[in-house]
Amino acid sequence: MIKVGIVGGTGYTGVELLRILVNHPGVELCVITSRSEAGTPVADMYPNLRGHTELKFTVPDTATLGACDVVFFATPHGVAHSLAAEILATGTRVIDLSADFRIQDADEWEAWYGQPHGARELLPEAVYGLPEVKRDDIRTARLLAVPGCYPTSVQLGYLPLLENNLLPEQTLIADCKSGVSGAGRGAKVGSLLCETSESVMAYGVAGHRHLPEIRQGLAWFAGKPVSLTFVPHLMPMVRGIHSTLYAFAPDLDASVDLQTLYEERYVNEPFVDVMPAGSHPATRSVKGSNMCRIAVHHHADTGQIVVLSVIDNLVKGASGQAVQNMNLMFGLDETAGLNHVALMP
Ligand SMILES: NC(=O)C1=CN([C@@H]2O[C@H](COP(=O)(O)OP(=O)(O)OC[C@H]3O[C@@H](n4cnc5c(N)ncnc54)[C@H](OP(=O)(O)O)[C@@H]3O)[C@@H](O)[C@H]2O)C=CC1
Ligand SMILES: CC(=O)N[C@@H](CCC(=O)OP(=O)(O)O)C(=O)O
């Protein structure tokens, strides 16, 4: 059994990790930290876990975390910067759900996150954990950066087009909507029921910190810089991300069938489902599951391409993808513990 520790167990990604890991056949949960809730039984705070774990929250401590095989960080940005090196030094592997190691250019990270990069020396070995692209690197990673929620849905949506060099120089447009759990569990006026229900609003139009992360990934796929407009919106729902992705390919060779291209690219991917032509995937169809559902629409007469990509921000967009990466890192079945069917309705 793989011994697992979690730093930051009281946030939404932390409790989602617990929900997945308590039923994982290859895992023994050993440590779960919270400084503010130290001593509290986990199941007292999260009654959905009653009967599934006897663990209590403890304060983070390198000795106990270092006795684990892997430690997940479900903490705000900057925490993994300060703790990852000492945990790696014990031989324990690290999976970070924050953005600390996602962007390879430390100066760019500092510009977007507004704080000094606390672990530049670790960046060369950090692996970006998008299994559909980096599976071989993930298997041997010691330090793994779990992609952000918006970046996961946008990158998987554009990947087949960019990998096959089907989009000429242009500005791509990603119009994305998120549920409120994406803002985390911390109390904020903007997350209140009265602020979010019966209303939709864009935010971060001037620049959102996921933009450099998405651009980094799209440039890897295309082999050159990609211009992108990214506009996130807050939706009156708890979970889910819906990305409507636009591209324009007026000179696309008539022999290219985008439906077939997408189906063939993802045929062996356990967590990407290419929907039948003409589909409109709903966030509800992935709620609670690690699946990304994608539909591609192509208006051959105008050259307009519209890709729809939906995920659960807390599962494929965070904790599920983190466990998918753990499975790969430890040579387990990639889908172990992740076969949840989405909740309907
Ligand atoms: N919500 C989402 O949809 C997604 C979130 N993420 C990322 O996952 C991370 C966690 O987010 P979320 O689950 O919303 O959690 P929160 O940010 O709400 O919770 C943070 C957790 O970290 C702990 N923590 C805070 N500061 C420290 C510290 N200095 N040292 C040790 N532990 C600390 C807190 O416990 P305590 O203070 O008691 O120790 C708490 O358990 C963030 O980086 C977020 O950006 C990624 C993808 C999607
Ligand atoms: C709805 C909402 O507020 N979503 C968050 C993104 C989710 C997230 O936590 O992303 P990171 O892991 O990169 O921090 C936001 O826009 O900041």
C-alpha cells in the first residue's frame, strides 16, 4: 500500500482528495494536516467521511510527512515552495495541487502571482501533470505540478488541433465558465449565495493567472507561441467548468474530419470522452467524476471551429487528476480509485 499524506486537508481540494482516496485500493491514508483544526477528527469536520477514516488533523511536520511515500499539497500558492524541498529530501514524492510549480518561467510566475518564487531550484525537475500529454515524464516524477482547472479543460480542448498544426497564426478565444467551488472554501463576499445565485459575471478580463499557464501548454502542443484571449465567468453552480473554445481554419484541407481526429487522439484516454458529432456536453455529465467530455463542431463553409470541453473543477480540474498522476507515478492502474460515475441530475 502507498502511504499518503495531505497538507491542507480542510479546503475543498483536500476533502475531495480524501473522498477519492478513502476508497482507493492501493492507498493507506496516514497524515492529513491543518494548523487551525489540529486535533479535530476529520469526520467531525466532513461528515461524508464518517465511517471511512479515523484520522485527526495534525500540524504539518516533516518527520511524519517524510514517512509517507507521497505527499499531496492542497494549499494556497507559496506553501509548497517553502515545504517541498525538505519533504523531497526525505525521499518522499510530492504532488502539488497549487500553481507553485506549473509555470516553468519563474519570473513570469512572480509577475502573475505577485510574490517571490520560493523554489526556483526545483523548477527544472517539476513535471506538469497533464497525463494526456506528459504520461511518460509523470511515471518517473519526484515533483509533480497538477494543472489548474481552467487550464485542464482548455488545453484538452485545443490539443488535437494544435498538435496537428491545423490552426494558422491567429488569436484563439477561450470563453470559460466555472462553479463557485473554484474560488475555494475560504469566506469571501464574492462567494456568498446572494452574490452568486441568479447571476453570471465575467472576471479577470484584464488578465487571469491561468492565462500564462494555458499559453505555456498550448505553445508546447503547437511547437510555437500561441495567442489566446481567455475570459473566465462565475456561474451560479457549485461544481463544473464549461469551456467554449473558438478557432478559425478557413483553409483546412477538405480531407480532414475533425470528429475523427478528436476520436483517434483520445481513443486510449480513460478520462477524455469525445462525444458524438453535434453534441453539447453539460457540466452535470461530469459532476463528481474525473472525466473530461469534449464535443467538436466544425462549420466547414465558414471555417469556424467550436470545441466544447467540460470537467468537474474539483476532480479532473484538481484532486482526481492529482490521483491519476499518483497512479502513474507508482505504477498502478491509471484509473484506480477514479471510476466514479457522474451524479445525475
Ligand atoms: N478549488 C478549486 O477548484 C481548485 C483549487 N486548486 C488549488 O488547490 C489549492 C487548495 O485550494 P482549496 O482546496 O480551495 O483550499 P483552501 O485554499 O481553501 O485551503 C487551504 C488549505 O491549506 C492549509 N494551509 C493554508 N496555509 C498553509 C500553510 N502556510 N501551511 C500549511 N497548510 C496551510 C489550510 O489549513 P490550515 O490553514 O488550517 O493549516 C487549508 O486546509 C490552491 O492552491 C488552489 O488554488 C486547484 C484547482 C482547482
Ligand atoms: C471560480 C474561481 O474563482 N476560480 C479560480 C480558479 C480555480 C483555482 O483555484 O485555480 P488555481 O489552482 O490555479 O488557483 C479563480 O478564478 O481564481
